[in-house]
Amino acid sequence: MDAHIYKPRKSAMQSGRGKTHEWVLEFRSDAARSADPVMGWTSINDTTGQVRLHFETREQAIEYAKREKLTFTVDEPREPKRLVKSYAENFSAYRKQPWTH
């Protein structure tokens, strides 16, 4: 069974960095989905695709995957580049573009 280990990013609706400090192990499911002909609901026989395991560190997630004999991939997180801006820079004499009304 394949697993995917990653550190989640913050969503577009978040301004803070909550729930982005832990590592997540998700199972990849290759099971085919089928639609019920009467009700039209979608069903799947393999429910491991719904499981998300949370770990404090990357090493703990890798140890768990090795202990359970899972094939896994690890995605390293990319830290966002912070642009430090201040309101006073709008009126600086050293602006790249002249300030106009």
C-alpha cells in the first residue's frame, strides 16, 4: 500500500499558521469507485483513503511507515517567502516609481 507523508500548508482562508506544524501520513487508494444504480451514491470498497494519521515530526511518520512495511513518499515543505512592507515606504523619497495622486 502506498502512503504520502507531507506537512500541510495553510489554506487560502487562513491568516495564521495553525494546524501546519505537524506531519500527515495519508494512504493512496487505487480502488475504483462505483455508483449505486438505485440511489446514485458513490461507493468504494477500500476505506484507507479516508485515513489521515498525524505525527509531531517527520521522523515519526517515516518510522511508522517502515514499521508497517508501507511504500511511501515524503514531500518536503517549502517555506513561503515573506515580503516585509511598511506603510511609510509608500511616501519614501527613494521609491522606484514616483508617487502621484
